[in-house]
Amino acid sequence: MNYKIKTNGVEYEVHIHKVEGNFAHLTVNDVEFEVEVEGMTMANPTRMGLNNVAKPIEPETSVTIPKNPKSANEMRSPLPGTVLEIRVKQGDTIKKGQVLLILEAMKMENSIQAEHEGIVEEVKVHKGDSVLEGDVLLITK
């Protein structure tokens, strides 16, 4: 089943491949996930809208996903994707506008640039990692 969902103003394409017990196998914007849905069983698939009739979510049961507050020293992913290349390491001095890593999102390569000058304190991702919008990529000081 295919869905378009929107959270915090960002639209995602979601394809649900299969549901086994309370685990759903899905793809979100070309990134595969296996998620556990509390209280969901094959006998109760409507919790995720997996029946043939879509049911609206009542306002009292809606969920708001808060954005993580951004520290000035955290470089966060601007979109979901896969880390293709990391161009810095711990201890490197960086300049504003310098390309720090390459992120593939929706079959496009995106250069993630430094927002300010500093020193890389910690790289939080590795080549091949899948990241979501807002995930911390690296920390500077």
C-alpha cells in the first residue's frame, strides 16, 4: 500500500510492503525500515490503516512529532537519505560553506555544507548509514 504523509511540513512517500505480527516492513522516501507498532496485530491492521478502507484519525488520537531542538554545534540532516561520503574526521578544522559529507536522497546526491567555522568534535554517522531529517550528522566546537 502506498501513502503520502506530511509531518512538520515535510512530505514523505511511504510504501508498506508487509505486516508480520506487530512489525511493519516499509519504505519511506526510498529508505527501507522495519518498525514495531505497539498494539498492532494482523487481526487489528486498522491501527496503521492497512485495511481496504482508510479511516480518519480522530483529533484526540493524533500524534505530534516534536522536532529536536538544534544546538549551534550540531549539524543535522536536512532530509532523509543515505550517507554516501564523509569528507571530514574528528579534529578537522572546517570553514563555513565547506562540503562535509554527501547524502543521497531520492536518487540525488546532496552536498551537506558547514553552516559555520569550527572544529569537528565528533562524526555521528558512517558511510552507508540511513538518516532521517533532523538526525545529528556531526558535532563541532
